Amino acid sequence: MAQGWSLELTSVIEAVGRHWCLLRPGIYHTELLTGHVEVRKPPSNLCQSDEALFAHEFERQWGPCEAVALDHLTVLGETWLQWRWYRIVDGYRPCHGPRRRKRGRLKDLAQLRHPAQRIDEALWVHDDWSGNYFHWLTDVLPKLQAWQESGASCRTVLLPQALLNRHYVRDSLQILGFRPIAWTSLRLEISRLIVISTTAPTGNYRKHLLQRLQRRLLAPSSAPKMRKIYVSRGDASKRFLLNEADLIPLLQCHGIEFVTLQGLSLREQIEMFSHCTLLVGLHGAGLANMLYMPSGSDVVEIRRDQDCIGNCYFSMASALLIR
């Protein structure tokens, strides 16, 4: 049996091009990025009375980014099985917070009666927050960047159809050179599924990794048109300014454009914000477009008074060398 394990491990190394450690028969592990310490400068306009809201973010530390390869895997909803080794595989499907099952195991097992969708090899990079524009850009795409930088060869990403219906998901995968496969069946049979962990806790970033991702997303641009932009959340169902109409004349006096992002493609947003040197907006996914802004630009975030938790955009601006 030991010889059989060795042959399987050799197969993984040849297919993926990395050094993998055998955890259990059919389960292999590798480290894509080592643990990391991120040091950040305070916001440029931080006053002493607000320092406590940010002080805990000035230095953060977290563990490595890892990949786990699961061979001969059956996916039935939230239940993952490896029939060859007679086991249920728990703990590898990414999720935020405590893992709660939406339905019982027996209901998942009932999906065995459905025809199987068969997949040779694919990456699993999404979680239950990935449908949000901010989380797709800052949680998922850095995983793919780390995977590609490792020299690994697999470029197929397995995603639910609901995610693939989002234009920014399809467009960003195309720009980065990945091929999506839609998860269309209630029963998946996968020869090898590679699950990639987060590169950093949500709202935190590896500075140099994010900057390299930024360079890959940006298309060659013509002469810069310096724009100042206010992103409106007037069409959002939550977190919008009640008195936004009163703000518009003040913005216009300072040459700041009023824009809504509804209906814009990813490439249109990249083009718009690659020429933006001042971004103003309420805490929300629109601020994630700073990913396309030139370093040395400015971002003004409108946020709740005394908010010491929602610092993801401060951390992102710091990683991108934006004030």
C-alpha cells in the first residue's frame, strides 16, 4: 500500500509542479506562501482622538497560505466524500465563521441518485462571501495570484453557476488567464480538487502580492486623465447617505464627479479608476476600485462614527500605497 501512496503523490507533483506532503491517502498539502507580518502607516489625516480606532491595525500577523489536493472526490452539496478510502472529508471547504450545515447529511447523500458531472482537475477558491464584489477582488483573486506565482499548472476554476453569472467574475478570470467551469449538477465527481486557503484574513492584504495582482489587472493606458470621483450608493438597499443630494453641490465645487457603478462592466470600472487620483465614497464595495488607482492617490472613506472594526479599506489603501 505504501507503494500505491507514493505513486499517487508522484502524480500530484507531476500534475501541479510543486512539492506536496502526503497527509492521508488521497489528501496532499503544500504551502504557497509563508506566514506574514504586515506593517501599516496611520491614515494621513488621522487625529489623536481617533488613533484608538486604527492602532490595532498598524501591525498584523497571520499564517501561511496553503493548498490541499483531494483525489477522487465526490461533492454532494456540503458533503464531500472519498469513496476509495471510505471517508467523509470535512474541514476543507472554505467558509466564514462557524461552519453550519444548511441541511442534513442524509439529504446530501440523496443527491447520489442524480447523474454525475465529471471533472478532471480544478481549483476551489470561493466561499460563501465570494459573490460580493469586494470579497471577490480581495479574497479570491489574491489566491489565484499566489497559485499562479507558485508555478503550478492548473488553470481551471470550479464555481457555482450563480457566481459565473456575475460579469466581474468572468472578466477577471479571463484577464488572469483562468478557465471557469460551472458547477451545474447536484453531484460532482472530481479526479482532483485543489482547495486554496486565504492569503490573509478578510480585510487584510499581503502588500506585494496585491500590488502584483493590480499590475496584472490594469490594461496599458493612454495618457492619464486625472479624475476625482465620488461613488454613490444611492441605489443600494443598505448603507447609503440620507442627505446625499445635499452633498452633490459641494462635490461639484471641488471638481469631483458623481458616479454610480450599476451597469458598468469590470473593464469599464478598471478604465475609470485607473485615471482616478481622488476617490470619495461611503464604506462599501465601490471603494474596492482603489485596486486600479495609481499609487500616491487619495481615498476619502465616509464611515460610521467610532467604527474600529470596518478598517478593510484603510488596510487596502495602505497595501496599495494610497493615502
